[in-house]
Amino acid sequence: MKAILALEDGTLFHGHTFTGASAAGGEVIFNTGMTGYQEVLTDPSYTGQMVCMTYPHVGNYGINPDDMESAHIRVAGFIVKECCKEPSNWRSTMSLPDYLTGQGITGIEGIDTRALTRHLRLHGAMRGYISTDVSDPQRIVQAAKGLPSMEGLGLADRVCCDAPFTWNGTAMVPAKIVDGTYAWPGTGPKLVVFDMGIKWNILRLLTAQGFDMLVVPYTTSAEAVRKLGPDAIFLSPGPGDPAALTDLVHTTALLVNDYPLAGICLGHQLLGLALGGRTFKLKFGHHGLNHPVKDLETGRIEISSQNHGFCVDIESLSDVELTHVNLNDNTLEGFAHKKKPVIAIQYHPEAAPGPHDSRYFFTRFRKLVSRETGK
């Protein structure tokens, strides 16, 4: 079935759908990963976005139940050069087309993904719309123009948990909180995790560090957090513009003086805002598995997994030490407060997908908490 991807600037890409008659819209971005499409599809940070994979053949190894990063697909649409309809892998339980179709997600193939990627690099990420009704292409362009801009758009409410939960190693378990208090079941440092779109591999790695963890909705107040009695705070990744989450920025500013605190991606940006900094939108964002980052503390170069469209302005921060920079464009990738037990990185140390060069971040945070709390 024919399909068209229309960008807000009027550019059209003609292809075919591999998910049946449908339509979808969102910010169009590209991901340079050669593998890991299942983790990309289920990463909550891609909410509101249609992802173009630059690798030409996607779906080869199918879908399996073990590589999910959340409960369901989060992307608004999926764009590939060629979709493999018959995967070949012993772990596969479903094909990519069946997975997308089963959850009502539009997929388009047969377009020139290299041309689309080049267009986005030259002109920036932009709103787009996919439709299988190709009778009036200009109507599809207008549909793209009618979508909300990512700037100023808060999307955490679409992906965060409805109620507090814990992680048992493989699944989320509802947490019992009575009159605002919680009986922490473990013996490790008590960690409250703000959920703006947490990836499951982050929960796995925090658990591996020995944290007694409670995940709460990002709307939880500072007063409610204090009543829970944590030893430390963690801010998760998530989608959308960090500057739109003004209440959470205020909550973070209240908590940053009282607890060891770490943040990843959106959590990194929120910490930057809470400390008086500014954020800005990148031209086409960083999305892929091969971004070189320099750890300024060790001088080590690591290949990182990245997925963000916004960034903290280096010049806007004070009383912080820069810890990581992106070697492609020299943007900020990490900082530590000079006086407070606060660390944050912009990229994804949990990978899933991607290399494991940066997993030491979780160990650093664990040591920081131990140093501050004695636990």
C-alpha cells in the first residue's frame, strides 16, 4: 500500500506502508544505530517522535520479549529503507511488522532514508506526517504543519507511572504507601526515582548497585518525597522540552540542597535548570549508538548511546564542574556540582541499545551516596 511522509516544509517522500492503512504524525528525527531497533521503539524518550533508522535493513532479528525498555511501543511512527518481514533469529517470537501493527503504530518503507537524514541534518528536525491516503499530498503537509512543536511541549505525563512502584529485577511491582509513609523493604540506600519515562535497564542497573528503590510519578512534591525518608534522589530520562516541566524544576531545586542527586538525559537537563541554567533545542539532536564523549576527569574517550533533542547551555551554569563533553559538537554531556553531591550526564550510560563504555556512572553515583550517607 502506497504511503507518503510529508514534512512541514513541504518536502515529500513516497514509499509503502508495512503496517496497513494508517496515519501518524510527530517530530521526525534520525537514529544512526545499526541494531537495537526494539529498544528504540520502546524507549519512552521517543514519545511524540517518528524515528528514521539510517541503517538500510531493519527487522532482521525480529522482536523478542526480553529486549523491551518499557511496556509498549513509544514512537509515533517508524521509518526505514527496507523492513524485513521474515526475521531469522532464535530469540525472535514476532516480526517487526506484526509488532508495530499489533500496537497500531505506522511504519513506512521504501523511501530514501539517506536523503531524509541529509535533509534533517541540513534543515533540522521538523514535524512530519505519514498517511496511506495519498490522494492529496498537500493535505498531508498541512497535517504536519498542524502538529505541536517540540519546543515548549511537556510529554512526561504521557509516559510516567500512575502510582509508585518498585522493581523486582524483571517487572514493576506496586508499592504500598500509607499516609505518605513507606516501609522500605531492603537494606541498601533508600533511593527515590522520579519517573519521567524511565527505561527498564536503568532500573536493572540501579538495583545491581544495591539501592533500595522506589519509583514515583514526576508530579510528586518535595514535601512528599521528604516524608518517604530517602537517602538519595534520581531523575530519569524522558521525552519533551525540559523547560516545560516548571513544577519539577522547582521540586528539584528544593531537594538539591538536602540529598545526593543524579540525573540522566532529561534528568540532567532538569538539574541544569534547577541550578539556574538554561536549556536549548539542538538542530537535529543526538540519536544513536556511536557518539564520542570525553570524560574530563579521566581523559578517557567513550563511545556513547544518545537520545536527546535538548541540551543544557554550558555558559549558563555556575558552581558546577564540567565532567563530560561531546567530541562531535562540544556540547555539554555531564557536570558535577562543586559544593553539593550532585552529578548528571546527558547521554545514556544504561545503553539498551548501545555500548557499555559508560556504565561506570552508576558506580560513581553509588559511591557518592555511600560517601554522603555512610550506606
